[in-house]
Amino acid sequence: MSEVKNPENILEEIEVSDLLFRAMELKKKGYRFSQAHAAYIEGKYELSYSFSDYETYQLHNLRVVCDVDQKVPSITEIIPAAVFYENEMKELFGVKIELISTDLDNRLYRINVEKPLGPKEEA
């Protein structure tokens, strides 16, 4: 039976411009992409990308806080498994993610409301 390890999890807040570089660095260090998610809080998006080291059980989270009109580069060319997470961020929240390797063009979910979890349109 493997020894259970319990390291401190890392939350690294980065700029949008650093996302691709940091994702590539973590991949080169042997971290595996685990998940990504978005939240719309106080007029901004918070995007979190989680990477895991399966030998040490270290979890490394990259957090990007950006304005709703700011463009975010896709990490799918580096991490193909991010394709559904980034399509979900785009479709459900309205995050402007650019160059997703397989952009489903807002057809991932069958929803009647545009970006239901993102900012509400002013009437």
C-alpha cells in the first residue's frame, strides 16, 4: 500500500498573460491537468486551473482574475484535456477564451439562456 502524503496545496494568482507559460511549466514538471472552472464575482471572472502531481499528491492551482471583456488564451494546445472546461467557461459564463483547439461554438449544452452564470445584460 502506498504511503499517504498530505502536502500543502498551492494557489498561485497570475496574470492572463502568464497563463500559457505557467501551464506549460507545470506540464514540463510532470504535473497533470486535473480540472478548470470559472466564477463570476463582483464584476470579474475568476478562472482556476488545477494541476496534480500524482507522486506527491501536490495540488497546484493557477488563478486568473480578469475583466469580463478581457480575452483569455486557451491552454488546449498545451493541455488538450482542457477543451471541455474552456468551452464550458465560454458558454456558461461568457468568458472570452480565444483559440480553443475544438471550439464547440456555444453548443456544449442545450440551454435557452446565453451565458446563464455570467454577467447579466443591462436592460
